[in-house]
Amino acid sequence: RKIIFEKQWFYLDNAIGHIYGTTFEVTSGGNLQPKQEVEETTTETKEAGTDNRNIVDDGKSQKLTHDDIKALKDKGIKGQEIVQQLIENSTTFRDKTEFAQDKYIKKKKKKYEAVITIVKPSTRILSTMYYAREPGKINHLRYDTLAQMLTLGNVHAGNKMIVMETCSGLVLGAVMERMGGYGSIIQMYPGGGPVRAATSCFGFPKPFFDNLHEFPLSKVQSLLSGTFTTETLPADPEENALVEEESNGLTEEKQTSLQETEEEPTTEAALEINPTEEQDAMDINAEDVEFKENKEKENKENVREKQIKQWERRKKLLEAAALLREKNADGLIVASKFHPTPLLLSLLEFVAPSRPFVVYCQYKEPLLECYTKLRERGGVINLKLSETWLRNYQVLPDRSHPKLTMSGGGGYLLSGITVVLDKGKPDSSNSEALKMEEPSSKRCKLQDLPC
């Protein structure tokens, strides 16, 4: 299919078989050809001015017009030659400083040289791309905040992780990449099904998805209360097949009776028509019967496939429910557009003691409320509400400095560690027993100590 990226369009057929990191040149017709490494011809860029104060951007410094450039493109002249002609026809190029000249050449190359590099997808690349282009789809989750989430959540191979996210599957893909296909992941999702648009962009092999389970948020309370059922879905495709055959048998009987009633008047009417018309009518009837039979077969196959899919979905749902019932998850990561407090309080029930949890929110106030609720509830320690600060720097010879534009904020993180929640309050007898169990060094009074 045609790939449209920025102002370029091309086909990826010729890229198959090449290694990641290969640079291609887009030729006519959108075909890709590996770019030959040619030494760049030394242009007359050594002649440079001392400063740019006398240069006025009035749009008259370039002698080549848009029509001239379009004509050069139509002739099939490569982008490198077009850039060279732009430099030669610029009246202010030689007056610019050396840094300004490099910047000008780089800008024109990006515009006129159709060169692309195919890189291997990773969490860093995808998170940077989503944050730069479509931050709303990932709840404005910045890439450094995502890295902090993976670190604070102690995500590694062999874990049993619970992930609740509405970031187009980016957080789920990052967890899967770090786990490397080892361990199990349970994705909690709202609505009808999980969204994994960004997860599919990672290009994970099929074994990575074998240990990926999903469970709807609407069933969490019923699972905690012990009333979880899947009666709405079919039990077994074989049982449904028997019911389907019985119903199909009834319909076939009805169809045969209808056909018999239809055939009676046709035989009487056949006496009045000639043999050629009779033959045509028989052919039409045969075609109708064959069409009906094919349609019935297709309907049966579609119903069968639908039932098998429902049965597989029910089986996966029961597997995810069995994993959650064990209540021994090694970590919990929440990054959603919903309020974090009810989500976290319900999902923490499935996490084992002494395990980390991380909650992301674009705003601070919901996490402050969640922090207060957790302190009142207990069962957690090392609660920390943090915000990472990021600033990009330009690192170039003699001109390294912070970039003028930077992001205002990358969201907030609430992290902590679960402990066993002691629901019963200790009474006086228990406190006396605890005192008796204390070592003698702690029970001795101050006056008993030697002076």
C-alpha cells in the first residue's frame, strides 16, 4: 500500500529484505532504492560572512522561482543538484555566517532530497513520535515519564503485570518490550474491547501475545465479590453445533414443504406452455435452488465461525479471571483518562504484598486525592507523588545551548509499594501479648539500666 509520510509518498515493496537502518532514496513512481554512499561535493561554503545583521529577509534573495524549481523536478534532476542550484542563485548565501549556511543547506536538503531511513520500532521512538504528533491519544504521556513508570514499576522478564491504560496501547507495548515475551500480562480495558493500535506498531512476534490476557473493567467488582459469571457467552462450540443442526433440520423441512407447494401449480401450468419455455423455467428454478443452497452454506459457516470466536473469547476471559483470582500480581501500572482513585483501590486487591504500583495522570489534583485515600486506607508504604522535568539541549560545536522551546509538563506519577493490610484493630489483650513477645532489651525500664 501507499505510505504517506509528511510530504513524501512511497511504496515499501523494495525495502523488504534490507536490514534496519538502511537509507533509501525515493525515485519516480514512489519506488525505493538503497542510497549509494557518495562523497558530498565540496560546495563553495567556505566563503562566509561574520554576522547576519545586514541580511534582510524580503523574499527577493532567491533568483529561482517556484516554476523554475518545478521544471527542474520534472526534468528528473536529483534533489542534491537542486540544492546546489539554490545555493548558487541565492544572493545572500555568501554573506551568512558558517552556522547559518549549514542551517540553510540542511533545511533545503530536507525539503528537496527525498531520502528516508527505516529504523526498528522501539518504545523510545514510538513514544517520541506519539508525543510530538498526537499527544492527545496517549494522554500527553511524555517519553521520560514513561521511562520512569517502567523503572518504578520494576518491569522485567518473568513478571505477572496488571496494566490499565487508555494510551492507544503504548504503555502495554512498552511493558511487553521490557518483559521480552517472558511472564504474563493482564490488560484491563473499558468498553467493548482493548485498544492496541500502538502495540501493533512494535512488530512483536506471535509468542509475545501468548501470555497476554485481557479482562473488562466492568467485571472487576463481580470478580471481587465472587459473583463473576460468563453465562452470556456460549459454553462449547460442539453443543451449539447440535442446536444449530436441529434448527437447520427444521428449516430444511419447511423449505421442502414450500418447494412442494410451489411445484404443484408449476406442473399444471406447464401443460399450457411449449417445451422451450418449460426448459427455461426448469433452468431458472435449478439456479434459484443452487443459489439458496450456497447462501445457506455461507450462513452456516458464518454462524459457526462466530460461535467459535465467542467460545475462544469466553475461554480467554476465564483464564484472565483465574489469574486475577490468585491475587499475586507482581506489579500494577495505571495510565488512563479516568479518575485514578476507584481504579487503583479496586485493582490493588489483585497485587501481592511488597510489590510496586505506579499511577500516571496528566493533572496533579486527582493524584492528590488518590494519595489521601491510600493513606487513610493503609496497606501501602513509600507513597511518592513526583513530576519529571525535561529540557532538550542542542549539542553542536561552539553552539551548545538549551533549546528555546520545551514542553510545559509531562504529567505526574504516584508510586508506592503494597504491604499486608491489617483490617482488624488490635485490642488490649493483643497489645499485652505483643508487649510480652518483645525482647528483654526493649522491655527493660530506664531505672534498670546501669549508670
